[in-house]
Amino acid sequence: MDAPAQTAASTVAAGIINPITGRRFVRSWRFGALMQEARLLYGQLERELGVTLWYDTPLVRTLFNRGEQNDWLARGGDQGYAEYLEDTPPLGNIPELTYPAFAYGGVRQTARVDLAALTAAYRAWLRKRNCLGEQPFDYGQLPPGYDRYVFCEGWRVRDNPYFGHLPRGGTKGEALLVRPDGPLLDRMLKHRVFLVPLADRGSYWVGASSANQFTDDAASPATEKYLADRLREVLRLPFTVEAHLAAVRPTVRDRRMIIGTHPTHPQLIIFNGLGTKGASLAPLGSRWLFDHLETGAPILPEVDSQRFAP
Ligand SMILES: Cc1cc2nc3c(=O)[nH]c(=O)nc-3n(C[C@H](O)[C@H](O)[C@H](O)COP(=O)(O)OP(=O)(O)OC[C@H]3O[C@@H](n4cnc5c(N)ncnc54)[C@H](O)[C@@H]3O)c2cc1C
């Protein structure tokens, strides 16, 4: 069941898969295993749904000053980082299309998953099989005839009375879809914001903002201006804003997924906490949940919903 009139993080996300994130260039948790499962699952979904979802796309990060460059070079010497960092990455058409920067670092093993195409194609697949209820879920009345109910509600889990004991997370994010007056970059660029070329549409995904305090999940003119200004700082070409997207990421304070069964009602199951990295976390997380439900495999304590048991 899904209420399509609501915003959903999955339909606005860029779907970037990135092993090195943040200002301190930290390696993502269990990245090798996540990547392996992601390639497998998105490949299966591409074949089943008949759509392209996976794009192997290099990522170049702007290093804004000597300090950042030193941190980058030092990070490359840390154990387990060399396979992900490139000190002198190929820049493709970045110099031609953007203003020069102090320096660049390359991130290896990056990709983009077209989550908007995935959600649209999967919705159509479910509809065709008469398997999708498209209305808000009535918590007062669990639909009869099922052994289990799996809740994947993103940040709106806060409205779920069965899981009211979970922490109330959420980080609002906004992004723009932008058409440049000229060619697209041939790789992703992380400057002040991410520029993600969507070659099939001739546009960029540009984002994102991040706000822990928010009163609604709507796109705001101030953030549109902020993102367009950041884009103008880097892109030489004029551009047109074609769409402004907004949604809330299901972030959790310990930054781990939330997977497991209700403490006292084992037929109620939760899969949440995908935070800022749903594209890479969801495939392995859902595999863990499936194995747990089908074979009783234990859930990793770090992601087990029982860590928040009342
Ligand atoms: C601007 C932005 C950029 C992002 N960029 C990236 C990125 O590049 N890479 C990455 O990996 N991640 C990114 N993310 C994060 C990613 O989008 C999330 O981790 C992921 O999409 C969360 O998926 P979800 O299914 O848990 O939640 P959602 O996608 O929000 O889906 C929850 C669904 O549950 C439905 N629902 C909730 N309550 C009810 C109810 N009561 N009845 C019926 N239906 C209900 C909602 O309608 C919605 O469809 C980004 C997020 C944002 C906002």
C-alpha cells in the first residue's frame, strides 16, 4: 500500500552511490557488501521491469583550498581508502564547462541509480498485477488475510502508532532539475552542491539542501534561489530550472537502518532509517530482512530495531 499523493524521498533523490562522503572524506559503512548487493538487485530489477536503472558514473569532488587537498591526500594513505580515492582524476569536460577550482579529487566505484524510474516502473508492475493499494494506510484496521505487515514509510513512520517508540528523525532536502544551454558534464561533480548529469533527459539534478528543522515538506523559493546561486558559481553555461523537488529523508540519529519486528507483535515489521543513502543501503538491508523473515537469520545488532525497544 502506498499513498502516491504524498512526497517520497525515493522519487526526488539523485540516487548517487558514493563510498566517500562528508567534509572529512569518510568511507561509507560496509560499502563493499552494499555495492555488491546493489549491483545484483538493480540488475535483476532492470531485467524484470525493462528499464535502465544503473549508471556507472565517475564522481569528481572540488577541493577548495590547500587544507582540503592535504586532508584528501592524507586520507588516501589511510588503510582501506586507496581503492576509493584518486588524487589526479581524469576531468573529462569539467574544465570546459565549469569555472576553474583550486584542485579536484576523484572518487572511484561511484554510480547513480535512477530511483525515480525505479519507483515509476515498479508502481506500474504492481498495478498490472493488482497488488497495490494506492491510498493512505489505515492504522486502526490492519487489512485482514496477511501473516505479516511490513512498514516502509520513510520519515512518516512518526505517524505509525505501532512504532511510536522509534526516534523521530527526518532531514528535509530539496533539489532542482536544470537544463543547461549547451552540453552536459560527462561525470558527476560535487562542488558546493552535486551536479548530476541525467544524460537521458539532457538535464542536471542539482542538490541538495539539508534541514533538520522543518515545518513542512514543500519546496521553498529561498532554497530554489540558494541552489541556483550555488550552480551559477560553478557552471559557465546559462540554464533553466525545469523542476524543484522536495522531500524528507528518513534519517536516524545513529545513522543506521532500522530493520526488525515489533517488540511484542511479531507480525508487524519495520524497514526504515535509510537516511541519506537509500540507494546503496536498501538492497542489502532488504536482503537481511528477507533472510530474517524466511530463515530466522539474526539481524545485525547495529541495524536491529530492537536497539530502540522501549
Ligand atoms: C533531496 C534528496 C536527495 C537525496 N539524494 C540521495 C542520493 O543521491 N543517494 C541516496 O542513496 N539517497 C539519497 N536520498 C535519500 C533517499 O531518498 C532515501 O534514503 C530513500 O529514498 C528512503 O526511502 P524510503 O522508502 O524509506 O522512504 P520514501 O522514499 O520517503 O518512501 C516512503 C513511502 O511510504 C509512503 N507512506 C508513508 N506513510 C504512509 C501511509 N500511512 N500510508 C500509505 N503510504 C505511506 C509514502 O507515501 C512514500 O511513498 C536523498 C533524499 C532527498 C530528499
